[in-house]
Amino acid sequence: LQYMSGFGNEHASEDPRCPGALPEGQNNPQVCPYGLYAEQLSGSAFTCPRATNRRSWLYRILPSVCHKPFKPLEEGHLTHDWDEIEPDPNQLRWKPFEIPKAPQNKMDFVSGLHTLCGAGEPRGRNGIAVHIFVCNTSMTDRCLYNSDGDFLIVPQQGKLLITTEFGKMLVEPNEICVIQQGMRFSVEVFGESRGYILEVYGAHFELPDLGPIGANGLANPRDFLVPVAWYEDRQVPGGYTVISKYQGKLFAAQQDYSPYNVVAWHGNYTPYKYHLEKFMVINAVAFDHADPSIFTVLTAKTTRAGVALADFVIFPPRWGVANNTFRPPYYHRNCMSEFMGLIKGHYEAKEEGFQPGGGSLHSMMTPHGPDADCFEKASKAKLEPERVADGTMAFMFESSLSLAVTKWGLQTSNRLDKNYYKCWEPLKSHFNPKYK
């Protein structure tokens, strides 16, 4: 597989089997090369400022309008009904989500989508959802596109071969990919697969501003990879299923050809992937902590300056060198909502109960922090330069919205760890009124 590099770049690509497939000097000629159809995919309003205007032109064998009418499709555990169960402000933690066994229960990426929590409403174009995907079989002659927003996909177990209208991407654990609103894609798996999805309505992901950090650091634009054009001119007499996630519901339409018939394309609205090992960590080198926002990979902004609809934050391997400092994460109450997942290894503040393929949610103003063992060890540790989080990759979906947990998350999944609160019970008072 080949890729082009750069975040938000103007890219141009054509399948080498059809050289010259991109029209020269214009987007929509009277007759396109090779008899192709021109089709624009818009990711922003036409009148957005140039810096935020996103669109791509696709040159395809048949336009995507050629399909039968959409009909409702069973959503399974996909939802945006945040009122189906009473709110729960407690610290929540989930054991690793179970992957169904094939062939007894075949499940592909779409049928394996399970909504865990979220807020907002796709029709109002403001909100987010956190989904878990578990699957054991590939999508065959069917694709998905999300009319509601963008999917940020975090594989945790099993690599994903993702075919899009723009080309193919192989996304493995410790990588992420973003499939933006409206882009059709299919997921091929190679065994039992599991991961996390952050969906945002009404905003696209951006690189965070660097401020005093300067020109370089965190996730560098050159490390984001975009697929190159690849097409198939394939008829599907039995019917190809195009699935639309629209206003939180699933709908299916039939067509008799593959949607991956884009011979060439150009533009700045594309799917992309990123390897988390490429992240340039910035950290405190004297005392105390930098805020966890310093680990932000991607952000989806709101209209309020500095307040994110959602941030994607990672906690990668790094050096800890702060003097006279309690080095693990501090105890905290936050006006933001924090969902955490673990791709591999052990998270430093919760080494036992927080496992790869599971998760935790600390809701608005709900206190959280290191468990008792972590506190005692870190309080007595000799402060020398040390490697932190080697062999580990934890991440956080952080949002300014107050997230509601679904019935599947609290009950049906049967993965909620009801003993989570006990990890703080051994904490004891060290208060000494005579301390000097």
C-alpha cells in the first residue's frame, strides 16, 4: 500500500492504470478523461473561509447517485438516545469488551458497532458519541458512510484493511484513522478485532494550535498519511449494499456495482491515518505537571475559543524527570468528560483493573485519580529520571459535553466493573497537624 503525507493538504492522485485521468485546469469538464463522471464531495459549506473549506473532486466510473431507495436497517446497539436510562455520575470502568466467536456468531464492523456513551444530537449538528466495535468477519459487498459526522477509529486488537473511495489504508493497533463525514468505506479484518470510535457531529478534527510550543511538536502534519487512488470496475449482480448512518439510524440501499470505482481524485477532504509512535511528546522537565492537554493529537473545536467538542489525547512512552513532584496523574475534578481506553500495556495510575480493550468514564466533576497502591508507591519513590509507560498506550476522548451512558454500556454489555470504586477505599489520611 502506498500513501501521500500531510495533514489537510491539497492532494491529487490517479490510479496508475489510467494515466491522465485527472482533468487539467478545471474540475468539471464537459467530457472527463476515460469517460468518467465528475463528482464533488463537500465536507464544509461552500462559503467557508479558505482555511476551513474542505472538498474533494472524485472522477468515477458511475456517480454515487445510482442506487435503489434507502430502507431502514436494524441498528442493533447503535443509538443516540441518551435518555433510555437514568444518568449515572459514578466513576465507571469496563472490563475488556467481549468479541463474538465465529462462525457461531459472525459479526462485521457495522453489525459490531455498540454505542457506549455520548451527548448532543446529529440533527442539530452538535454532539459526540463513543462507540465500541467488536467483529470477527469482513464486510462483504457492503459499505458504510456516516451522514452524521466523522469517525475517529482506534483499533485495539486486530489490524483493519479499510477500503475507501480514495484508496486503501491498513490500520493496525497503535495507529488511528479518521473517516470523515460522507466517505464510503468497508472494513476487512483478519480474525477477532476490537477497538474504539470517537464520533463527532458538526465539526472536523484539526491539529491543535501549538502556541508557545512554536512551530514543531505533538503530532506533526507530515506524519499523517492519505491513501492513493485505487479503483475496481466490478459488477455485483447479487446486489451491493450501501449503508448510511443518518440522523442516528441506519439505512440500506442496493446497487449493482462496487462504490470503489473512483479512478482519480483531488482535494483536501480525505480519509487519513496516523501512527501514535510518531507523536513528539512535550513534558515538564523541572517540577509539577503539564496539563494533559499537552498530549492532544487531534481536536474538534467548538465556537468557544479553547473549548473542544472533543479532543483525542494519548499518554505515550516518555521520560519522567520532574523534581519534588508526585509524578503519576494527580487527583482531579474536571468540567470536561473523560473517557479513557487502553490499546496495550498497563496504565500507570491503574495497573490492575484497567485493561486493554476496556475503558473508563469520569463524568463532569466526578473525582478521580490514582488508586491507593499507585499513590503509596509514587509518594515514597526515589525521584530519578525514569521511563514512563514503556510498552503502553492509553488514550482519552475528552469532551466539553456531559456524556450519558447507554443501556448497553450500563447493563446489556455485562462488562461494567461494579467494584471500581474499591480501588480508592484503601486510601488513608496522612494528615499531621504538627508538620513543619
